Amino acid sequence: MPARNNNTRRKLLSIIIPVIIFDLIFLYFIKYRNQGLPISDFDILYPGNFFNLFFAFILILGIVFYSYNKKIEYKPRLLIFYTVLMTAALVLSEIYSLVKIPLPNIFILDHPLREVLQGILFSFYQFIQFIFISVVWITLSGRKDLLLLRATVNSVAIVIFLFITAFITLQSGAENKLKSKDKNKRKFTGVVLGAAVWSGNQPSPSLAFRADKAAELYQQKILKRIQLTGGHAPGEMSEAEVAYKYLKEKNIDTTNIRLEKKTSSTNEQIRFIKNELIDNQHLHNIVIISDSYHLTRVQEICKFYHIKAMVAASGLNLSFDNKIYYRMKESIALLVFWFFAL
């Protein structure tokens, strides 16, 4: 009888572990496909990729210990249930990404509803994995009472820890800032990341301060060219056009200003830098201009793309409440990008 049980456990492990490994590889594929990058650009040392690998490894290790621990009650259905649920959540998330379901033109935290739902679906997959990990390791500890509740609380604690990690990363500030030794050389292309347009096609303070910073660097003979980016919502001028109009009204020389009017997110704008400016136009001295709270996430996305770019912060000053709000928003966005490249 024990020999039969061991054989059953081995057979189940031979199915479950490859499925978890498949989920991990599939997730890596999705991440690089989402950003239009070949899998050959994969870097295991990138924080998000390492997190994906770490949690998959912890799950597999726990399942192996669980399967061969003679002191606890072995429940194969438990392993099968969470493996199927986790994989189904990942596959469903990918199907949603591929199928263009018509949705209302609603924005939540400055992001289209479609993108928000996509992030929620992938986050659900990740949370299921955290619960699976917690169920296995809590069972190994010998605790049987309120197992699902304990696992859920433990998973929430993992999410909070990761959120704090992202928040601290953002607080540490951006690297590769434009330095005084780089000035007065007229060798950089300054890329102004898009920001909100207010009613009447007026630039929001964020967009105006970003454009002002680009103009300042151009007048200081640091930039040889200004690249404005950003698309538009229905009925509005594009963010790039509004920034161009704003600079023109301030009598800034527009001879060396270029516009990109299709991107709608930071990810897409970094992709534009990679595909158009670096790969197609061979412009390698790039300065990305945005608000200070935004630049750390910008650099994390650049690392994913293997882009080496300088950054420059706009002069936008935020109130304490707004600083906290934007830091929290950026922390969530950074976590979503780390784990899913969204």
C-alpha cells in the first residue's frame, strides 16, 4: 500500500511540476510578447523576472515537501484544484489580452478600462499562486484550522510586502540623471513623455512642466532635438500636439521638435524610444523628461528594454497629499510591470 501511494504521488508530481514550469515560461513569453521584444532579450536578473522565478520555485519546493511528508494528510485533490485554477487564470488573462472585447471609453486612475481589467486578471492569477504557496506551506507547518483564511491573509501580507518594496524602490529616486558634465554639448535627444490634456486642449501642469524642462535644456544647448510623445482621447488634440502648441506660444524654436501622436502609456512611449529612435534612427544619446515621481518606473521599464538613457525631472512640485497619491499609484504600476510587463 505505501508503495502504491508513493507511486501515485510521483505520478502527480510528474504532472503538476511541469504545469507550474509551463506557467512560468508562458508568463515570460507573454511579458516579452506584450512589449514586442524577442525572448532572446530575456534577463533573469531583471527584478520582475526574478520574482516570477522565485515564487514558482517556492511553490514547487513546497509541493515536493508536501508530497513526501508522512506526518500530514496527503490531499491530491488540493494540489490538482489549485494547479488547474492558477493555470486557468493565466490562460484566461492571455485570452482577454488577445480578444478585443468592446468596452466603454472609461478611464480609471488615468488608465483605459481595458488596461485596468487586464491588470486585474493577471493580478488574480498571481494572487492565486500566492494562496497556493500559502496553503502548501501552512499545511506543512501542521496547521489545519481555517486553512483558506490563513492562506488568504498570508497572501495579502505578501502583496503588502511587495508593495512596500516597490514604494521603497521609488523613494530611492531615479538613477542616471543628467549631470553637469553632460551639459553644453548639444548631443542629446530629449524625449518628453506625454501627460494629461485639460479641457480646451490646454496642457495639464504635468505636461506643461515637462515641456518647460525640454525647452530649458534646449536653450542650454544640451538637447539637439526635442521629441514630444503622446496620443489623445476622443475630441482632444494629442498630448504631443498640445505640448508643441504650448512651446510655440512661448516662442521656443520649433525647428528641431518632432511629434509622436499614437502612444497612450509610458510603456508604449518607451517602446517608441526603442523601436523608432534607437533602432530605426540610431539615436543613442537619449534624455527622458518626466516628473520626478515617475522617473524611477521609467528607468525600470528601460531596463526591461535594455535601454541606456539619461533622465531629467521636470520642475513640477506636488503637495504632500499628491506626492503620497502618485507614489502609491506608481508603486502599483511598477508591481504590475515587474510581474506582467503591463
